[in-house]
Amino acid sequence: DMPGGLRLLSSAIIALVRLNVRWMQKQF
């Protein structure tokens, strides 16, 4: 079971990655 901060951090990273993928798809 993860601490709350780590879970929040990992979900934030996943959200950033998804945004980055969407932005890259827009570029090309």
C-alpha cells in the first residue's frame, strides 16, 4: 500500500504523459 503523496505523484506523472502524447499527435 502506497503513501498518499506517492500515489498523487504517480497519477500526476501519468496525466502529464497523456497530455504530452496528445500534444505530440497534434504537432505531426
